[in-house]
Amino acid sequence: MARDITDFLVYAVEDAVDRRPDLILMYYPSKYDFYWFVGRLVGVLERMKSNDQDLLYIKEKLSNVMRGKGTDKILGEKIVSKEGFYWVEFLGNFGKKNRT
């Protein structure tokens, strides 16, 4: 079951959060909160010393997706202004976006 949940989280980071955040993020109101929680889990797993095959699988999968696609998505959505950069998100406006 832990591997299935991990695979779902990887799928959510890679694709589903952007396509249907209203379905994927039912508990977390923001995709940035979701990325933060997954990132925290990666940090905990990387500090853990374990040879358990399930934990190693989870650590590898989540570390790879957050260091790759997850980071790319977060940085790709920043808004640059003369003061610096920032992010904006509000789940409630999802219905007004173009769906592909």
C-alpha cells in the first residue's frame, strides 16, 4: 500500500496537480502546500538510516520527482517583478482556466 501511495504522489506531482487541483488537493488548499508536505517527507526519508526496501523505494521515487519535475514546476510558476519574485495561487479560480 505504501508503494501505491508513493506512485500516486509521484503522479500528482508530475501531472495531476496541474490538470485537476480541485480533485487532487481536496485536503490541501494549495498546490504549494502539497509540494511543501511532499518535500518535508523527502527530507525526513533522506535523514533516515534504513535498509527497508519499501522505505528505500519511497525515498527514491519521491526524491527524484521533487528534485526534477516538482522543482521545475515550482520555479516555472514564479512571477518576476522589479522587487523580486513571488508565487500566486488560489484554488477557487480553477474553473476559469483553460483546460487541456
